[in-house]
Amino acid sequence: KIIFPSIENFVIACDARVKINSGLGTLLKAAALTKDILGNIKLIIAGPVKNRSQIEWSGRSLGLSGRVQFAPGESDVWLEDVHAYVLPGAAVAALPISLLEAMGLGRAVIAADKLEHKEFIKDKVRGLLIEPNNAEVLSQAIITLARDKELLARISEANRRFSAEHFGLDV
């Protein structure tokens, strides 16, 4: 059974290898748009962070003070606090292992509709595929998952099953 964090804050996360100009900026803008509608959004940026001061400045300028948290270590403990893992459209060398870890923990995924993501994410089954680098579309996907607990639970359980079947990740 999947154990979700409380919904006091709807928590989204991304891998720190996503650069500010390759998707993280889009995610920050989407979090700001989402905050204006939901009011309870939190973003975790996990892994070795580059340009932290630039990310913090961008977050503050978008009104996200206190809503962006960094988890700079190699541990995946931060995933326990997450409702949805986001791959906003960044070009990374390889899919982050944290994607598989998030799926193994039964977390929903929102990802850019790109060929390399479709191997793992089936739209509306194991996540939501969205137009890459579009903050408005990303914010709507986040709002959809935050408001539709049934969809969130269905995607989360599908990810847990997929990970167990394909990767032996039964957390």
C-alpha cells in the first residue's frame, strides 16, 4: 500500500540536474502559477544543485519564498515527502534514477511529452505527459493531480506496480 504524505502542502519535486534554462525555470513559473490557485504548493529540488543562488533568486522573484526546498545529498529520503515527481522538459544526458525511485515509491509523475519519457510514462496511466517547457500547461497538470485524489492514487499505484514488475522495485 502506498503511503502518501499529508496534503497540507502539495509537494512536487525534480532532479537538480535540470538546469534553470532547460526546464527548472518552467517548473518554478508553474509552481508560482499553482500557488496562486491552490495556495499550498511546495517544490523540492533534489541532488547536487548548481547555481543555487540563481534558483533562490528566481524563486523569490516569483513569490515562492519558503516554498522551495533543496535536498542536495545523494539520498532519496526526500521522495517520501513528494506527491508528484516532475520532468518539465529538460534535456538531461539520461533519465534520472530518481524517476524510477519515485515510481517505485508510488509517486505520480508529470513529464514532458518526449520519446524518451514514453518508455516509462503512459499518459493518464503512469503519469501526465505535457507540452515541454510550458509553465501554464505544467501548472494545470499539478493542479489536476492536487485536486483529483482518485487520479493521483490511480497513477501512483500504477507506478508502484510498473516498478515492481519491471525493475523489482517493490518498496
